[in-house]
Amino acid sequence: MRTILISRTSPPLRAIMYICLCNAITDRQIAEAAEAGARSRADLAHQLGVGLGCGRCVSCAEAVLNEIVADPPCPAEKLAA
């Protein structure tokens, strides 16, 4: 995930990336769904509506989910997000 440093004294901010344009679903929402137990594209479709429009987002959404599940953020990163 990308982080943006505004100044040396401010905590880094993570850029928001839209994964599904049809339903305006972001990578942060996918991370929240993963924290709530989502583990598959079917879970993302059920919880967020990923892939229920044109379907072009499914592979990217699944890749984001797999990355988050493989390397969950530590508590300090959650506070900064």
C-alpha cells in the first residue's frame, strides 16, 4: 500500500484507491471487510457488492484482499489510517 508523507511532523497518510468504480468501493473498505472475516471474492460480493456491476474489479479486489489477509496491518497502522 502507498503512503504519503505530508510533513516530517505529521503521520504518513495512506492514499485511497478505488477498486470498484461501479459501486465506489475502496481498498480501505476491502481491508475493513477482511477484518470482519472476508476471505474470498464471494465474501466481498456479499459484504460490499464487489463484482456485481461490470465485474472488471474482481481480480484486483481479490488481489487486495489476499495481500491484506497475508500481511494484516499492525495496530499502530490501523490508528494512522
